[in-house]
Amino acid sequence: MDLTDQQQMILETVRRMAQERVAPRAAEIDEKDEYPWDLWTLFRDAGLLRLVIPEAYGGLGADHTTICLVVEELAKVSAAAAHIVFTCASNISPVLIGGSESLKARLLFRYAAEGGLAALAITEPEAGSDVAAMQTMAKRVGDAYVLNGTKAMISNGDNATIYSIFAKTDPDAGRRGISAFAVEAGTAGLSPGRHERKMGMRGSVLTSLTLEDVRVPVENRLGEEGDGFRICVESLNSARLITAAHALGIAEGALDYARRYAMTRRQFGRPIAEFQGVQFLLADMATEVEAARALTYEGTRRYDRQDPDFVKFSAMAKLFTTDMAMQVTTDAVQVLGGYGYLKDHPVERMMRDAKVEQIWDGTNQIQRLLIGRLLTKEG
């Protein structure tokens, strides 16, 4: 990629930060499963948590390519740490897409200044891929909406400052009856649940969210009534590219560790990197990583230009790169043999972290449906 001078400067700063400050904390974050507030402070002070916010609201107004480069670089050493920047950029999208100018001015200046965290509250116990099946209701009462329902598996569920909550304003209209609302932390009736115990991505926050008579001012509605599904789709289209960059970083970290290990681990009197079987594994891993990189950043370029077909590339990048990350991290464990299964080496953590990439922001089965439908509609 041909990076601008600004992108190169940001990337060099983030790379140094990742190696010196993030990498030494990665294993501990995973072991303790505690949110790394020290790294949140580090990223906030470096301006990484306001990359996506337009300059008009106190942010840096970075393009999608830059955001993905930052997430990728951090994910090479810690997926959980990278997830801080990931969610700060992706989960605020509904406000950027559907918020009125007055609402954005009220929320985003503070979000940028304080290094805010955002939560995207779409998923419910009975509504995952089938968004239209959500049961959370929003009823108009005077100059406010009253929200009731339960959300499930919400990233930043108990530490967000802004929640984008999706609810039915017309229960008989299917997906056309979904609306979206910006709800500030501390609003009465908004209650996060316990931290979910996860296989991977330990150190990130995932909770349920209970809404009991949550009153939200009309001016906090995002778009018009019934715009929720459109806002949801547009938010996920951009988030999928960040997911791809996140998965790409995990895979790169695993490949690099496996390659270096293979060059020093000796069996039968020589480094295992000299054996054809190991070389073939590494060759396939490296080729898949480079193919995923090309597809991911072709997607970000199209997104930044707002090409009409960026949606297809976003879905393809998410599908290919996350499947690749699962395969590459599994192969990295194989290169290390029995040692790869031990927590003394980071590849087992990377394999656990990679799995969720195939699931969140739309499962890879949903991506295949979306890509297929887009292809069959093309003239």
C-alpha cells in the first residue's frame, strides 16, 4: 500500500506503542480477563479513540483505511487491546449516520474529548442474524420514547458512555418497524448484566443489557421512525472492514510467531523450518495473509471513495479474512506442536481470539448470503 505521510506517521507511532506498551500486557489481560484501562488511557491520550469522529466535532476525521491500519497493528500483539480502538470507531457509527446535527454536537464533542466508549445494542436472546425478530419495544409517550426489552452479548455493555439501541416502534412492520436511539450511560432503567465468560477476546467486555421503562428524548432518535434497520445495515457494512483488519492482525501475529519459532526449534539435529512439511504450512499461511490483506484494503479504499460496490467488498473481506485468521492461527499452533497448546506461547490465545471474528458483525454464513444476493443482482 502507498501510505500518506500522515498514515505512515500514525502507523509508526502505533507500532512502537504496540511493541513497547501493549505486547508486554497481552498475556496478563487474557489471564485475568479484566478490561485494560491502562491501555484505554494510553490510546485516549494518543488520540486513537477519536480517529473516527469528524474534525467538526473534535475528532481526527481519519478515513477507514487509517482506522483499519491502526486496529490491524494493535491486533498483532493483543486482540483485546485492539478491540478498544475497534469499538470506539465502529460502535459510534449509528450516531454518525443517523444523529441530527444538534444531537451529534451534544454527544460527539464529549465523546472525542473524553475518549468515550460506545455500545451497539442490536442482538437479543432470540434475535441474532434475524434482526427483524427483535422484541425490544420503543413506545412514544409525549416528547420521549419508553424502551423495554433485553439485549444480549453487547460489547462494552457496562463501560460504554453512549449506547445505540435498536427497538421496534411498529411491531407489525417487521424490519421496517425498527428504530434506533442514542442512550447515554446512567439513564434510569438501563442495566448491564454480568460479564460473560468467553472462550477468547478475554479482557474485552461482553454483557447483556436490560431496559426497564428507559425514557429517551425524541431528539435522541437516530433518523426517522423505521430507519433503524437501514442504520444498522450501514453501521455493520463499515464495521465489517474493521473486523477484517482485526482478524488480519491476529493472523499476522500468529504467523510471525510461528515463523520465528520454527527457525529456532530444533528436531532431528536441525531447525524445524528446514523441513518441507513446516515450510508448506508457513507458505500457505503467508499466502493467505497477503491475499486477505489485499482484499481488506481494497475494501477500505472503496469505502473511503464510497464506491457503490463497497458493500460487497466489505462482506467479502470480512468472510475471507476471518476464515483465514481461524485457519492461520490453528496452523500456528500446529507448527509449535505440543508447545502450541500451552499458554506459555501466545498462539493458543490467538486461536481462541480468532474464532469470534467468524461470528460477530454478521456470521460468515450471513456474509455468503449477502455476497450471493449482490452478485445475482448485478447486470
